[in-house]
Amino acid sequence: MLTTGYPLACSIGVPMKILIAVDSSPSSKEALRQVAARIWPAGTAAVVLSVVDIGFLGGLIDSGPLLNSMTEAAEQLVTADAQLLAASDLSTTTAVTVGHPSSSIVEYARQWQSDFIYLGSHGRRGLTRFLLGSVSKAVVHSAGCSVGIIRDQASPGPGPGTGSGAGARAKRGLRVLLATDGSDCSIAAARSIAARQWPPDSEFRVISVADIVEPGIEPWYTDVALLEELQRLNRQNAQQAIDSALEILIAAGLAPMKEGLTGLPKAAILDDAGRWNADLIIVGSHGRRGVDRVLLGSVSESVAVHAHCSVEVIR
């Protein structure tokens, strides 16, 4: 189960509301498969949503027939896609809206009070397209709830489970990487991991990145001792962030690995996830500012868009 801004979603076993935004692309189908493979609390509801993109209509004077055709195609799509969730314990409904994709997804989630939005990382152009990379990034940026960007992993590499990709491994062990800076959103991300059920043999890793302190003026005018002290504080705060997350995960019976890193947060998180062959990166949506900052909104958005694996951004 995942922690979000809605208080009831913070306890183990509490039903959730999951919005899955779809188009006809393979990436969208992978999102459905991975959501179906997750372990959800009893009573969790899912809606499969497709958006008819009005931008596709352009300046057509008589767009009614085309809009009707697009809407009918979208309704057929969500009906078929809902069948991919049939084997799960989710109570599934479908919906079709007309509008601009990213804003329509965010607005539907707001009105339905979704705990989580899931969508594929890339989509398809054509009458049913809408999940382009720019759309998923916009949803991560604007949504009022947590967001999951789903990717298939082409090569599972070493680690638990077998099969071809994250979808094939979803019911086996997953490699889950938590990147934290100790902020409220990072703590919420740690609690979301602790509160949900995971497949057997899943592995967990907690990292925090001590951002590099650089002089703001020419080096020969810089107080070297001050820079060293600021860097020391960065490392200290990164370790404190790790310790706070470990306390939450260990209390839930998990046994995570840990590592403090130094570097540029965006690159360091992505590089570490690649080296460890993570199946899922979990980050908070916003972080601290100051000498101990790591996960600013731009960092979590960049990780969500550029990671090789699936990413969840927790609010």
C-alpha cells in the first residue's frame, strides 16, 4: 500500500483508489500488467481512464464525426484494457474524458480523489495516443496525489526472480531503491514502502546524496574551510536521512541496504539505480532546501522521466 496526501491511505490494509491512464501503446499495456501484479489491500478500486485528445482535432470546422469516432475507439480501448486487471483483486471501472491529456488526467484524479495515478512512460501517436513523455512529466509535476511512471525493464540482470523484464518479475522479488533527503515527502516515501506488501525475496536499498558544495565566486576568494564544513554538513545530513528511513523500514520487518553518496542528486540517483539494476525507484515529490537539500521537485521529475526502470513519486 502506498502513502499519499489522503490520511486513510497511510495505514496497512486500507483500500485505495488507483487511476490508470491508458492509450493503445505497449508502454500502457505494461503499466496495466504491473498494476495487476501488485499486492493491493482488499477493497482497492481502480479506474482505467482514456483521454480523447482535443488537440488532435486541430482547426477542423466540423469535428463532430471525428470526435465521436475517437470517443468510441477510446471506450473500446478501456473496456479491453480493464480485462488485463481481471485476475487482480482490484474492483475495476472504466472512464473516457475529452480534453488535453495531462490536465484531464490530473483533474479526473482530483475529482475522484485518487491515491495514485499510474501511467506508461511513453505512448502512441494517432487517434488514441496521449501518453507521450511530456504528458507523464506534466502529470508528475501537477498531480495532487502520488504518481507511478511504469517502464518495462529490457534485461533483468542479476537479482531475484527470472524472466524478461520487470513485468515478468513483478510477482517475484523486486529491487526497490528509496532515494531520500530526510524531508517530509521522503519520510512519506519510506512509510509507503513500509506499509505495503511486497513479493517474496524483494530487496531494498536506501540512498541519500550529499550535494556537492561549489564556490559561488572565484576560487581564490573562497573560504576553503567554510566549503569543507558545508560539505561535511551535507554528508552528515545525508546520513541522518538514511538513518530516518532505515528506522521506518526496519520497524516494518524489512532489511534494506544503505549507502551515502556525494554528487549531483539527479545523476547520482539514476547512476546508482542503474548499477544496482533497480526495478523501482521511489522518491518524494519535494525535498529540503539549503545545505541538506537533495530531492527538489525538479530532481524527482527528472528521475521519473529519465530512469531506466519504473519510478514512483510520493506526495
